[in-house]
Amino acid sequence: MMKFFAALAALAAAALALLVFAIFWLPTAQDLLFRSVVKANFEAAAEAPFQEKDGLHLILCGTGSPVVDPERAASCALVIAGQRAILFDAGGGAARKMQTILGRAALPDAIFLTHFHSDHISDVGDVALMRAAFGRQTPLAIYGPPGVERIARGFQEAYALDVSYRTAHHGAALMPPQSFVLQARPIIAPSAEESVIALEEDGITITAFRVDHDPAEPAYGYRVDYKGRSIIISGDTSKHPNLVRVGKDADIMLHDALNREMVEIIAQTAESGGAPRLAKILRDTFDYHATPQEAAEIANEAEAALLIYYHLVPPVQGLIAERIFLRGVPEIRAEGVMIGYDGLRVSLPVGSSEIEIGSLP
């Protein structure tokens, strides 16, 4: 019997070696493998399995900040409600990250900008171009604070030559110039204590409200409601009472966070290393971002079910960095809190209080 199993193992090893040899050396085997991988990726990108249930879905496509982080794109959160996909901010790397984790399954119908710092807007043009390449020929609506008109015009002009080249190369039938149109929709700035409905259609309500990111003024946070489920997005802000007022009983609170102690260590290192200018810039960020502890306090006051940190300053890489970043948070909020990461998917099924957490590639 032992000889039989030994012979079987030897046969399996020989078959595996033959397969590896074929893939490594034979063009036909290589092409067959490549075709199967491409087909699988294409099919996976065509459908988002989490959309099978009607609900409100949050996909993080950028949880980083202006501080370079190889694992995270800059600010980007995709919200899918029913058949509508809406992007909140589009910082550097957002378009590629969206393609990586979602393909063409969730091309945005609109972008809502929280404010106009570069790490929140720099990929607006690439997102619009991605839509055009996948055949979306409707204008891309860009919502945001007053001034969003300049952003839309600027990207339209910056990409004008690129679009003309693609139209000339692929033909107007395939890549018509009108497929790259950015349509600015400024949201009238509410007072400090008010909020405004920025969008209300297809069962979706998006409410805009002021936050404090001075001198980026006005800066907005947004609340998305869909069939009894809700997500609140802080944008960049210091601790602000509007997140409690508008975020009351939200299922998810997505809040930016800056750990001042960690950034101070970086600033001290920069200072001692002959980079006082960098140290000054780093310390200047303290007054317009909430700390992890402050965001936890806000989530508690709002009675939000799940707090997710994003726009992480400094980059959080590894378990030790996570423990340092969250130091003091468990004493404030013992559960219902997590550090966001690119590819995080959170689903809120309609008719339920469940929160389903998963990951996309």
C-alpha cells in the first residue's frame, strides 16, 4: 500500500513538473493560461457581487493623504445605492484603484467634492476619461462647494488635447468628444448650523453640511440616505458638531483622522535632519484635522453604528503602527471602530440593521 501511495505521489509530482514545464516553455500553454486569466478578470470586473442585494454600499478606493503611502490612494470613497454609483472625492491614484478593485462594474454617475485640496481632486480628469473609455457618454456631474465651476472648467481644458487625440485615433463614433464633459453643479453654502439637500432622486438623498477645514472654505461633509440606511462622510475637518447633528444614528461614519503624536515625531525627526520647513508644514496640519480620539467622541455622540477612519495621517502600515494610531480610542469607543483600507467594502442591506464587511482585490 505504501508503495502505491509513493507511486501516486511521484506521478502527481511528474504531472505538476510537466505542467510547469509546458507553461514556462510552450507558447500555446502560455497563451491558454493568459486567456483564462484575462477572461476571469474581465468577468469579475463586469459585475459586483455585493450589488445582488438592494442596499447601500461603501467601497473605499483611497484612504491615504498627501503624505506618500504606497499602499493607499488619496481620498476616494465610492457609494453605490441601488443602481447609482456616486464618488466622493477623487484624489491621486483613485482612478487606477477603482479600476483595480471594481473594473467597469461601478463607473460613477457623479462626483461629490468635499473641498478643493489637490489630494481630493487630482484624479477627477482620469475618472472622467475612464468613464468615456468604458462607453459612458453622459456628462459627469461634479458637485461641490462654490468654486467647483473652476475645477470642472480646469479639468475640461487640461484634458482637451488628450480627448482630441483619442477621438482622432479611435473615431468619433467610439470616442466622441462629448463623452468627456464635466458638468459643474455648485452646492449653495449652508450656514454653519444648517444643511442642504444636494441630490434627491432614485430613492437617494445626499445632504451637504459645513465642516471646519479653514482656510479651505467652505468645506463640506455629506450624508447619504437610501431606504433607511445611511453613511456620513466627514471630508477633512477638525472636530465639528455638525457631524453629530447631521450624522445622528448613521450606520457608517467615515471620518478623517490625524494622530498628532505620530506626526510630531516625524516633525521632530525632520527638524533635526535639517528640514525645518517640512516640520513646520507637518505641524500646521494639527488644527484642521480631527484626532482618532476626537472622531471616536463624535461617533459616540452621533450614535453611529460603525466608525471607519480614512484620510490617515501619518500612513498606517503594520500592526504596531495601527496600535499607536488607535492609542486611547478603545477607552472612548470600545467597539464599532476600524481603520479603513483601500478595497474595504461595507454593505448595508435594505430592510435590515446588518453591516456586512468584506474586501475587494
